Amino acid sequence: MFERLEDTCEVLNPLKRFEKETQRIEIRRDPLLSHTSLYNPLIEDKVNLFVGEMDRELIPRLAAESASHCFFWSWQDRRRRAISG
């Protein structure tokens, strides 16, 4: 079981015009490796602040749209034809 310690901290939140905000944090220590990690439930989804929702169709769509003028694709196509005969 992880050792854990709960505490609070005050931060000046830039997303709220640098208002003081009290946040609950949890410090966990791995008993096997002695690694320590900090967990803050308020920033659990922080990646969404920077990235937003992922468009899972984007990469296949971009690959299909650019295949006709991509020199890597044409090289692979020529290589495939040469191998298959």
C-alpha cells in the first residue's frame, strides 16, 4: 500500500485572474521504489487545457488527403510494386 499524506496549498490561479485558490494535494510514496509523486485532483484533466479534445479521425484523414503528393508514399508504392513483381 502507498504511504500518503494529504495537505493543502494556496496558489495564484492564472486561469482565474491570479486569484488565491486553495487546492488539496496528496503526496504518495511507493514502498518498493521509494518514488514520491504529487497528485492534485483539480489538475487531473490539465492536458485538456493545452490540447483540448482529440480528433481521432484527423491523422487517417490527413494521410489519405496527402498520399497523392507525398514523396514517401510514392517511394513506398514503387518499392511495393518492385517486390511484388
